[in-house]
Amino acid sequence: MYLRSLIIFFIMVTGISRSHSQLTVAKLFTDNMMLQCDAKIPVWGHAHPKTTVVVTQNKLKIQTKANENGEWQLFLNPTPCGEKTSVTITSGSEEILLSNVIYGDVWLCGGQSNMEWYFESSAGASDELQNTDNSFIRLLEIPHIMSNTPDNDFSEKLHWDVCSQQSVKQFSAVGYYFGKYLNENLHKPIGLISDNYGGTVVEAWTSAQAFSDLPSFKKDIEKLKNVDFEYERRNGDDAQSNWLAKFYKNDKGMQDTNFVWAGRDVNRSDWKQMNLPSYWETAADSELVELDGVVWFYRKFNATPSAHSSVSLGPIDDSDMVWINGHLVGATYNQYNKDRVYSISDGILKNGENYIVIRVEDYIGGGGMAGSKDKIFIQTDTEKIPLDGKWLYKIGYRNRDQMPAVSFGPNNYPTCLYNGMIAPLKRLPIKGIIWYQGESNASRAYEYRDLFKRFILDMRQQFAIDDLPFIFVQLANFTPQDSIPIESQWAELREAQSVALSLPNTSMITCIDLGDANNIHPSNKNEVGRRLALAALEDVYHQKTFYKSPSLKSFEFENYYCKICFENVGDGLVADDKFGYIYGFTIAGDDHKFEWAKAELINSNCVKVWSSKIENPKSVRYAWQNNPDPANLFNSKGFPCLPFRTDSWDISTQNLKRYND
């Protein structure tokens, strides 16, 4: 009896002790973290009110007292790059140990889906993966968090990772390659904070303070304070579930709960052909253009069974189910940027002919298998069986009902992502920001001129670094080429991005040669990261590199043609064409009607542009399309000429704003 009472007493005391545990540190501070070198580092958290908190690093102790609310903060002394340490935080009998901490340069990698795009889904990932183990690169992923007001700490647990084959797979591909090239050239540790949210507008990332002079923004920001995100999410989830149920209920490939089109004995004589991988909107005939719904795919392949087999399909937009020889081997829901790799159980593969069926659900935008050819294959112990090429397909369901409005989505509320994903880390010193975003603002491209500059200045104010380096990506080429010159929102957005270069300590790299007409997420993230790194090496670290694209320096209209000269040409301009032809220019007269133009090099940095259809030209534009391909003017260093226009005429998004004050 005595022993039983003693045990109960011990449990009660232990429980009380644990329930009164007060010492915490901000969720940014974890094992394996990187701290900005040569900077005073704030460390903050909570403790029992008015108690002493001691932080020890390398035997040096710094202490402070928590205030009446239990909040505490102190500063670690500046520490050189490359130094490894542990940090111990104590208050009374409580202790927090942070191990394997390292000092280096910390970069914030922000934006929307092209910055968020996972390493494992990028081109060449399988070859690069074996090179990714690097203890001098540290990775931190910020979860998607919307918040009504600026948060002091993250609402979810965070963890820094040492860069490895496992930790890098679902990290930002652009961020990884940027960090890799910096580490290789600087020989110093690089920390990467991936802070992204696909499909988002820049105003969601900007603080309320930046909109203080815009009444309509202020009005919505005030409304945001009273939004119940959980309530909105529940309502949205219910509506979304009812809408998604139609993708099963109305799918012709289904019978009750049976996936009949996954079987072997299916008459596929009326199924059509498509080459994969590709978004189905651009890979097949017109029946799939703008299709949201369900499409089934089928093909045969020959294999020899083995003990260990898998199927790789790359990223699929949006959801998928995969059968081999009638056996379900894998399924993924709503992960447009995640590689599909499914194990094939022993006994499923047959010797000789086999078949695979894939059911794909697409909810909005492009749909289908959007990866690269090298990601689509069957892997056995003895062979790799390619699956790219011709497949049969059939539409299971064409959705005609609009997706329910998601009232809790980040684009509905300016500042909500700043509040939840930027504000909690703004006290942490960083070296700079790389940014890849703008696609979602393209319909209001002219307004982006102001919004983007506000955002950059706001980030500098929030991080309290007036000259914080800001390097951004000009949008890649996308959508099929235009047969005639037309207005382009993406061209206008690229111009709006370039306007931000008027701010000091900003740099821009362009990717108009790296895109994909059929894929808004081009797979070559390596080159994007490399170009960003070159910009950082030159403009931030002051190394002698070269990253700039040719840009408009001057223009002069002479009779029937226009003479245009460029800067940043390296050893001279180059037309990427075996015959030396230059493409990508358009020209117009007083009527503002543009025609495709001819162009030829006059000297190493100037071109002559004309059209027989325009006798008295008034404007020349270059690469002024959503997809400027085949624009082919480069400098000798291999960087494409920046899009530009010589006119100041009104453009298509001139009067389009989020609000009309």
C-alpha cells in the first residue's frame, strides 16, 4: 500500500512539474540550425515570469530576465562563418540544448510554386542526388500558415536539416542549387529558408504597414483581423468535398466503387493516343483543351519479374491512382509537384507483356503527367523500362461545375502570409532574399510595378536591414507561341519586375529561355539557381562573375528602321541560330498595330530592326509575348536579351487593380 501511494505521489509530482514547464525558445531555434555569421543574433522565447534565463555558447554565458509576461530575449555575440557550436538555454532546473549549430550566410528563398518546386521533381534530380550530402548547407522549410495578425512565433514545429539525399528531396530545387553554387564558390556554410506558397499574389506576403496609404487595402486588412480561419476552412472543406465527390460519381470509368477501366478486359478500341509526359491540354486534340476532370491512361510494356520493382511517373497534376496488371500499386491526392514513385509488390509483374493504367484527376489549370521523360519508367532488379511515348487515353469525367470559392485562401487576404510565414522570423538576421513569384499577379501586371517595390522595401524594413540584398527571377516563357503579335500580360509582368531594379541592392535574372510552353513549372531549376547564385556572387559578394543579360541602352528611329543598342553584351551579341537570323522583334507605326520584324546585327552591341509592312515605325518591342520563344538574341556569355519596348503606350493591364479606390 505504501509503495503504491509512493508511486502515485511520484507521478503527481512529475505531472505537476511538467505542467509548469515554462522555458521555451522560438521555434526557429532547433538542432542543426544555421545562424547568420558576423551578426548579433537575438535568441528569444518564454520562461517563468521574472526568472533568469541563461544562454551558453562556447562556454560564454549571457543572461537576462523574463518580463512579467514571461517573454525574454538576449543577443549572442557576432561569430565568424564556419564555426560550429552548441547552444544551451537554462532557466532554473529547465534546460534546452541546441546541437550541431553552425554559422554561415542565411538566405530566404521565397515566392510561389516555381520557388517551392521540389528538388526531386526537377530535371536531373536523380543524377544530382548523390552529390547532395553536405553538412555546410542547412535547410529550413516554413509550413503554409495564414494568420490574421503578425505572429511572434510559428504555430507549427520547425526543424533545420543538414542537407542530405533525404532532406533535400522535398526542398526547393531553386533554393538548393542556389545554395550549392554559393557554397562551392565561397567555401562558406549556406543556410536556406524555403518560405513559399504556390499560386500566391505578392500582396499576401506584404505587411499591413506597407499598405498604410491605400484605403482599400487597409479596409480588407481590418476585416482580416476578425476572420475565423478554422470556420472558413470547415465550410470550404465541406463544399470542396461535395464538389470532389462528383469526380468519382460521374466518372465513366467507375462502376459503383469499382474502377472498371483499370481492368484487363476493357474494350479500348475507342481510346485515343497521346504522347506522355505532357499536360493533356497541349499533348492531344482539342477535346482536352481546358479540360478539368478525370482522364484515364493505358499502355503495355514488356518486363521480366524481379524481387524488387517500382514504377516512377514524375509529378502528376493533380491526383492519381495507378494500377499494374489490375493491381492498385499507388495513389496520391492533390500533390501537383510531388514525384510519384510506387513499389510493385512481388508477383504483380508477369514475364513478357504487362499493362499499366493511370487515373488522373485535375481540378484546375493544366492536368496530367507533367514531368520529364527520364522520370517515367519501370525499375526492376535487372532493367529500367522507359514509359515515355505513346499512351492510350479516354476522358472519364469532364467537370463543368466551378470549383467552390475557397474563402480562406491566401489570395483573399492581403498580409495573411506575411503574418504567418514572415513575421515570426523577421528578428533573425539574414544575408539576403531570392524571390521567384509573379505569375499570380500577371492579370494586374501594371499594378505589380507598385506592389512589388512596396514588398521589397517592406522586407527591408521588417528585417531592419536597409540594404538587404534582393535578387529575383523574371518569369520564364510559358504557353504556346503566338502566331501574330498580341498583348501579353506576362510580358507586362516582366516589365513590372524590371521596374524594381530602380531600387538599390536589387538584382534580376531572366528565364525567358528556360521555360516550357506546356508547363508553368519548367523543370530546369538547376540553371535558375545557378543564375541567381551568379547574381549574388557579383552583386553581394563582389566577385568577378557575369550574370547580366543584354538590356536596352538606346534606340533611334531612322527612316524605315530602328537602330537599337544594348549594354551587358559581354564580348558581343549572338543570334542563337545556325544561319544568324534574329527572331523575337515586333514593330509598329502610329496605329499601334505590331508586325513581326526582321533584324540584323550592325556591330557587336547594336541591331537594325525593320518590316516592309511598316514605313514609318514608332515602336519596337522584343520578346513581348507570354512565350517569347523563338526570341534568340543572347550575349557572348549565354544569357538571353531582356524583354523590352521602346514605347510608353498604354498596355492591357494599365487600369486593372485589386481595388478601385
